[in-house]
Amino acid sequence: VQLDYEIDNIGAELEYIGGMVNPSTSSVQNRFAYTLMVYYAFKKRFTPYVRFEYLEPNLHISDDEGAVISAGINLELDKNFYVKLQYNRINVGSNSSAFKGKSFDEIQAAIAVGF
């Protein structure tokens, strides 16, 4: 499920996904994730945003979840030419297999060109 809302220069996005997998090597895994983002576009060229993401990869395993809090800026330098800078705080449970229970911070930068 995805919901988008925008009024004037303020926007919000909400996304939820849930389901189950039945891998041949283990029992059924029920999982879900959601994302919430809010942003404000200054003249459609400079857009700061904040986003929260949460993942519960297996409801049958405690403390394996992960959450990401992000703050970033999108800057349109020219039509279809963007620069993006983003800070992420990744928090994981002690049973997180992907990151072995270690939370961390990261900074991302990107240049994007649309065609």
C-alpha cells in the first residue's frame, strides 16, 4: 500500500508492505516494513526531507528488526540534473543477521541525470 499527499510545497509519502515467505530451508517467516517521508520543496529546486523506515524481517524472531532515520536534501541544478546528500542513522536489533546487531551512521551523496 502506498499513499502520497502533496499540498502546495509540502508533501508526505507512506508505504507499507507485509507478507510471508516459506523458504525450503526453514519455517515460514511473516514479515512487514513501512516507510514515512515528509518534505518541503522550495521553488521545486531545493527539497529537504526526513524519512523513517522500519523493517521486521521475521515476526517469530525477537529483536531482529531494523530502522533507518534519514535527513537529506535534493537540489535540482538544471532540468533533470540533481544532486542529493543524505545522512542515515541505522538502528538494528541485537538479532539482526545482516548487521550483527551493530547500529551505525552513514552519509550518502549522489548525482542523478534524467532522460
